[in-house]
Amino acid sequence: MAAAEERDRAAGRRRHHHQRRRRQHRARRACARHRRHRPLGRLRHLRARGARDGHRRAPARGARGHDRGGPGRAGRARVTVLAPETSYEVTIPVVVVGAGAAGLCAALAAREAGAEVLVLERDPVPRGSTALSAGLVPAAGTRWQREAGIEDTPEAFAADILAKAEGEPDPAEVARVTRVAGPALEWLADAHGLRFSVITDFRYPGHSANRMHGLPSRSGEELVDRLREAAERAGVDILCDAWVTALHARLDGRIAGLTLRRPDGTEDHLGCGALVLACNGYGGNKALVRQHVPALAEALYFGHPGNQGEAVLWGEALGAAARHLSGHQGHGSVAHPAGILITWATITEGGVQVNLEGRRFSDESHGYSEQAARVLEQPEGLAWTIFDARIAGIARQFEDFRQAEAAGAILEADSIPALAAATHLPEAALAETLAEVARLKAAGATDAHGRRFAGSPPLVAPYRAVRVTGALFHTQGGLVVDDAARVLRPDGSAIPNLFAAGGAACGVSGSRASGYLSGNGLLTAVALGRLAGQAAATAA
């Protein structure tokens, strides 16, 4: 059994790897076309790949000082304190670290404000955590909602966030992002051609209105690709395979520049007028996960491996304030061993989860984030999500779900005995569980776990089932920022030209997985990204 299980895991990893490679190849071709047609001019040397291995470019003129920092991916997330007379051969007004949704929104906003912008991305192509998500951004009071007859306000949205997190986040910080999100999406649509629409056929847990907005494929890959294309059209330079290894600060804390490393070992020192950290959180850093989220330390990590916590570590070295570092988004429905995200619509529309004993074990509808730990507590850390053809039809609008079907991860059965046989679940226990669910739905009752079934349609054959596990997706704690997304110190003063957005900044989910409201990650990516870009252009 163990050997078979390991073969399944390996097959899933290979399948997931090949799918990702195909998507990266398409993006690389697009990036390559862009680089040929619009060279970087005075930054042309950064594109060069022919430098000798290990060559270190000349440091900034007059550079001297000392390093301070903490452990990172390569052992240190360094901050070098520079002498006042230090200068750089090349200085860019606005530099953005990270080419996900947060970084690209920041770059677009800064470029629109008239600044020259360079985005540094450690991967061969812009992907990040955004590409691994469903690409859905919650926003209230948008024109798409009005067209669909949905009444919603930023205030109602803020109330939902605070209710989910039991009042833990700062209300002012919550109001900031809920106020900005709607106009930010309309700006992306009107100025940059992103074709958003609002999801109306189901509602995510904790939201009092349908406010999830997505692009046609309902995928994060499409979102990051459209943002990248918009940035390129706007004249933003994006340099891939550029890993920022150190920040350079003046004695007063102002950011002067950074060091970036290329795949051949070459290092460059680059000055900047303002710096936006959009390099997400620390989900890929096992040491930091063990420190802050020990319950998921050994869980599947479904985020981007580049999320090593540099933003938090750099901020710590600079004396910045950080908050809610234990906050995170988990997910209790990642297909196993296929490694494909299964949309939570399979639950919100009436599906249930059972463990390997055929028994339900929680109120699944409360939220997919906290469900990750509950699934992992079950035998072998596995569960089966059970739903029907009606729910599958709703879920099929998401590309990930279609991929799961194509991979054979979604099983189908015409009866409960057939379902038990397909899933290897105990037939008697499974039949008893589904009979109880049917009674609860018929009565519109609340079960012993606290799940309310009022208005939930019955599950009918043919049934669907997918074996799932719990996973860590991304962290929600981070650097504390103000209304301009400037990074703050513990005393409330700002580091004048340092900004943070997305997972690099403190989110609005509080300190627990249960505080995560669907979409909180991309909410702060888009909202804080735009704020950071606008302010960085002014600061530069």
C-alpha cells in the first residue's frame, strides 16, 4: 500500500510539473518577444547572460558599511547600511520586487504616475502565488455588481472581513483595502483591458454578497498574464531571473538600492528612488513556518517556493513593524495525489467531506482555510469531498477543476455502493453518513458540527468524489503599512521610500487560519499594490 501510495504521489507531482512547464513555456515566449522588441537601454547590461560565472559588478561608488539581517533562503536576508556619500552607476526611480499581482499592479500605478519602473522577478517568467490561485479578487460596489443587480458597499465588505476574523484586524486597515479594491478593478479594466466579471452562481463562505471578480478563465494564470501584458504595453521593464539578495539603506533608514543576483552568479548593484516589496510572505520557508504556523509545518505547501520571507526579514533588519505573522491561508481541498486545487464551490453548493472511515468530521462550510488543519487531523491526513453532477457543473467554470477532471482525479458513481467501491470507503458508514446528510437537507436543519443545511439541494446520483488533503497556501502576516502602503516602524513613523503590498504587508485576516475570508490575499495584492505604486512614484 505504501509503495502504491508513493507511486500515486510521484505521478501527481509529474503531472503537475508538466502542466506548469507548458504554461511557463508560453509565458517565456511572450517575455522573449517583448525583450527583443524593446531593449532596456541603459539597463541593457542587466539582460546580458554572457558574464563570467561568479563575476561581481563594481559596487556602488563609495559603498561601505555593514550587514544586518536574519536567516533567509540562502542563509541571510541582508540589509547593508551605506555611508552617506555612496552613489550608483544606475538608479531607477521605482523598483518593484516581485512580478505577481501586487507587484504588477504597483508597477502599472507608478508608471501611470509618470515614473520609470523596473520590476525584478526571481523566476524565469512572472508567475508567483497569483498563478497558483483561482485569480478571484473580491471588491464591493463595482459596476459589474450593479449590472448584475447586486447591492454591496465597501462598508459591508469590511464588516464581513472583521466578522470572519472576529474583530482582530485593525478596522482602519480593513477599510483602506475595501475602499480601494473596487476602483482598482475598474481601473484595470478601463485603463488596461482586463475583462472582469462577477461570479453570481455561488457565494463564498463569509461573504454577505456576491463580490468575487475574475477573468474569463477564472484562473490566476490568466490574471498574472494579463497584468504582465498590460505592464509591458505601459512601458514597465520586467527583468526575470533576478533574485534580490540584499537591500541597501542610508543611515536614516531610507532605501538607497539593492543587490540582485543572476543565474550565472553575476551580481549587480542598483540604486532606486523608491522600493516596493511585493515578494509575498514566508510560506516556502520551512523554518519560519515552523516558528509561526507549527500546525502546518509538515503540510503540503501549495504556494510558490520563492516565498521565503525576505520582505519580513528585511523589514525586521530595518526596524520595521510586523504583525499577525501566524496568520495564513490554508486550503482543505487539494486533490491527492494529483496536486490540483478543487474549488470550494464543491462544498458551498452542498457537498460534504468524509474521512477514510466514511464519516463527516466538521462544519465544512465554515471556510476552506481553517479546513486544512481539520483534514490533516484525519487518518492519513486525507478526506473525500463528495458532491454531485449539479455541483460539478458549477465547479467546471474553474480551469483547475477542469484539469482535475482531465487528470482523472474526479470519480463518478451511479449509486452509493458504487461510490464506496470507487473510493474504497466503508459502504455501511458512507451510506449512513449520506443518509444523515439527506435528512438534514430535507429538514433544513443544523448538524452536530454547526453546519446549517437550510436551502441546500439534496445530493443525487450520479455522485462525484475527489480525494483531498489539506495544504498551506500563503501567509497573511507581514509588514505594517499606512494609507500610502509605506512600511511603518513600531513607533508609527514611516520608512520614507519603502512600500509593501500583497503578502509582504500585513493582511486583514488576523492571526489565525479561521480569520481568512475568501479572496483576502488578492484583495491586498490589488488594493495595496495600486496604493504602493502611486505613492512610490511620488516618493521617487
